[in-house]
Amino acid sequence: LAKTTQPISMDSYEGQEVNITCSHNNIATNDYITWYQQFPSQGPRFIIQGYKTKVTNEVASLFIPADRKSSTLSLPRVSLSDTAVYYCLVGGLDTGRRALTFGSGTRLQVQP
Amino acid sequence: EAGVVQSPRYKIIEKKQPVAFWCNPISGHNTLYWYLQNLGQGPELLIRYENEEAVDDSQLPKDRFSAERLKGVDSTLKIQPAELGDSAVYLCASSRLGRVSNNEQFFGPGTRLTVL
């Protein structure tokens, strides 16, 4: 099964761009990459999903290199409210459970 | 649209007592998930339903945990008897029927269980 590896924690300041990288060396051809955000005392919230190259929405961008062995979640100009845990998930058509494996995530702390 | 509703939000019980959690998914979402989340860890899948069928319950400790989703809408997760190690947050999520690989899940706020 493909396993994801993320930094345990990151620190940033308001207004900076934050990039969180997830390694998934064993990603399969049909796998998608999905990121969730979780605030304290809340359930996770979907941020963005991609398969290859770059995906952008109103919240974040997701960069996926050609080999797809890693992906980078980019949060532009973070604010204090972006302090949360961010999870990278990888899964495909035949790996239902793997696509639902959250891991320990990256704890982002944004300071003023 | 209304989000995923869970109740109760908090529950404190003594060990060996039974406990039940209830979840009402987003209207029209055929897939329902129950997760367990320990402090400092990510959610771990317990069971996944497609309509009323449990399609993945391999990580559900069936000696003490049970779940049901009658009529393919609301769901209940039960623990009997509860143990100290069951203290955690129990999350419910729902999504539209489809591939779990690229299906956005919507989570409820969770039920925080404390077993004394």
C-alpha cells in the first residue's frame, strides 16, 4: 500500500506563503491526491484534489510533479485562521481504504 | 445545505457501560463513514456504508462495536461494553456515491467520548 509522509509540524507568519509537501513514492497510476484541513474540535474539511500538474481553487494550489511521487499544498498569504492540521491522502479505484487513510498530518502554526 | 449532524457532542461514561452515537448525513449522500480519532492522530476509518450496506468494516472491533444504517440514511455506532481505551472523538462523514478515491467527504463535528 502506498504510504504518505508529511512533516509533523510547520511554523509560519501571517502574510507568508506556506508550502506543505507530501511524499508518496508508491503512488499508483489511478491514484488521486487529496488534502484535508482540520481545526480543533471540528471534523476535517476538504481543501483540494488533483491527479497531475497543478490545481488551483479559491483556497489553495496543489502542485504535482511529473513523476507524482510527491505533491505540495500551497497556501498563499496565510492568516492566523489557517492554523490547523493538514492531511494528505492518496488513493485510487481499487484502494478504497487507502484513499481514506489520513496519517498524522502536518500541524501548521501561523503566528502574527 | 445542512451539514452532517452528530449527537451527542460529548459523552462521559464509566467503563463497561454501553454508549451510542448518532449521525445524520447530508441529504442525498449515499456513502457514510465512521472514523475514530485519537488525540494528535488522524482519523482512522471504522466502517463505510454505501446506502444501507456495510462495504468495509474490516477495522471495526466487532466484539464490542456495532453499527447500523437503517433505510440508508441515519446511522448509529454503538460500543458495548466501553473500555478506557475507547476514549476518543468519533467522527461521521458522508459523500455522494462514487469512487472513494476522489470523492469529497463532508465531516460532522464529532462526538468526544470519555470513558472513566
